[in-house]
Amino acid sequence: MAGVVTKIATGTPSGVYDLTFAGISGSYDDLLIIGSIKGSHTGGSAFSNCTLTMRFNGDTGANYFYLYQQAIDSATKGSVQATGTTGMILPIIPTSTSSNTGWGQFRVFIPGYASAAAKRVSHLGGYGQGSYGSATTRGNHGWTSTAAITDIQFYLAWYNFVAGSTMTLYGITNA
């Protein structure tokens, strides 16, 4: 249970494809990132075009895994799983189609980020995208390294973040 939650940093990426929280101290027990984002893709579907990926400490090797489930509109799309990947996928963020007034919201929880164990991550997310529908996702992800996490990078593979996107990093000290 959280004792103290401390805001560490807020990033507002706009016109760029990534945001990195760098120089994270090891003085907290857990980390929490809360975001509200949208991508610059203007096509009709965000479902395969605008995914958010997360990496730690600049590691671009195949040292990650992810498992997530998603529901789009009234249909469950099932789960997606991958091991030996170069990042953790936090799926589907909304696009910038002219009819889209929705933003994608997500929460990422990283327990024991400074420990000498492999890292596990959980996420919850969702959005409404006007006439293109709405989605919700949840997942469990991981990084096989035992290094303390000092940098967290979020990036879009093909598009940029739009103005108004924001992500905030919090440190949690347990009671």
C-alpha cells in the first residue's frame, strides 16, 4: 500500500515520437506513470497504426516481453503475447482524425524498479475515438534485466505525439 506518492516529472511531448524520463533516482519503492496522449496519425484506425512502446535504460535489445488483452467497441479482441521483443507494447492510442475528440489515458505501475530482480510492469488504458469506436486494454509486461531502472522511454513507432499529450512520473514510497 502506498504511503507517500511524489511527483517526479511531467513530460509534454508534441511533434516528436518519444519522451524519456531520465536520471530516475532509486530512492522510491515503486514507480507510477499516468498519461493522456494522442498520435499524429490521421487515418481511420488507431488499432494497428498508433501503438505506444516502452523501454528501460536505453536497452534496445530483445530483452522484453508483453502480454495484453484488449476490447474494441463491443468485441473482445483477445490477447497478444510476445517474448524476446525490443520493447513493451502498450497498445492502441487514439489518432488525430478530425472527428476524434478523445484522448488515450493510461496508467503504468512498476513495482520494485530499483531491485536486483527482473522487472515486471502492469498497465491499464483506454480511449474513445469518436465514430471509430473505443477501446480498453490491460497487460503485464517485463524486462529481463536485473539493473535498476533509471530511464524510461515511451515512443510511437511511426507517428508523433500531438500537442496536449502529457505523461507524469510518480515515485511511491511504501508505508
